[in-house]
Amino acid sequence: MAKINLLPWREERRKARQKEFVGMLVLSVLAGILLTGLIYTLYSGRIANQNSRNAYLQDQITQVDAQIKEIEQLDAKKANLLQRKQVIEQLQSNRSQMVHLFDSLVRTIPDGVALSAIKQEGNILTLTGRSQSNARVSTYMRSLESSGWMTHPDLDVIEAKDGNPGLPYEFTLKVTLADPNAPKDEDSEDGDAAPAAAPAPAAGGSAS
């Protein structure tokens, strides 16, 4: 005898499919949540690792900046010490130079010439004095040139003035300080020699 299923089989099959769909949907959602959590954990770890590396690099940069500042301070101290050393060496050199300079001034001044003032501006020495004649001043300039400690004598002015009949001419001349012991440049040695200063013309007539 045939069995007849009087139950609503279509409705049962639809409910079963809905249950399967809901189960698959729940599994998909759970799988998506799990995958999202894994991805979030992975990228969070990478971000934390990168932040740690950035913090390490920043710490190293800070240390390097501090070392750079320390090096700059040391360089500044070194430059200051070198500058002081150069000043001390220059003072020592100038001290010996001034001794020879005054010795040369004493040895080179001829009879009939008297100095009244000496002024130094850098390497330029200005000499002011009186003389018996223009020829005495020319002789004095040649003596200065040959002294080795003073070069390029340049006569600014010479004129006859009252007040000292024995030394009627007042003159002002400039010389360049030099150190004959200093090393000379080879190129400068081959160059033309500085021309000797020519005797100044007589002011108000020549005197013997």
C-alpha cells in the first residue's frame, strides 16, 4: 500500500534551506570577524614594530645631534685656542721685531736728522722729524731701505719751517715694516725689485 506524505514538504524544505543559509551566513560572519581580527593583529604588530623602530631612530638622532653640538663646541674651542696661539706667536714675533726695529732706527739715522714722532698703524710706520737738508732725508731713506727691517720708504712731505735754525726742514715719511728672517716667497724673489725712493725736491731751495 502506497504511503502518502500529507505534511507540507515544501515548507519543510524551505525551512531547512533557510537554516542552512543562516548557518552559512553565521559561519561567514564568524570567518570574516576572525580574518579581520587576524589582519588587525598583524598590522597592529607591524605598526608597533615600526613605531618602536621610529622611536629607536629618534633616540639615535637625538644622540647624534647632541654629539654634533659637542663637536661644534669643541671646534669653537679649538678655533679659539688656535686664534690665541696665533696672537701669542704674533706678539712674540712683534716683540723681537720691535727690538730690531728700534735698533735699526738708531743705527740708520744719519747726522743732521732728528726724529720727533713715531707712529705705527699695522705694518706702516710713520716717521716725523727735522733735518738740515733734503739730501739728509734722502740719505736717511736709503739707510732705512738697506736696514732689512723697513722697506719702501715714501716721503709724504718736506718743508722748511721756523723754530730750529740748525734743522730747518720738517719732514714726514712712511715705511713698511719687514722681517728679514721671515721665509720669502720664491715667486716674489723672481719679481721686480721695488724701486728706490727718489730724493724729494727741495722746498724753498736746496741746502747743502
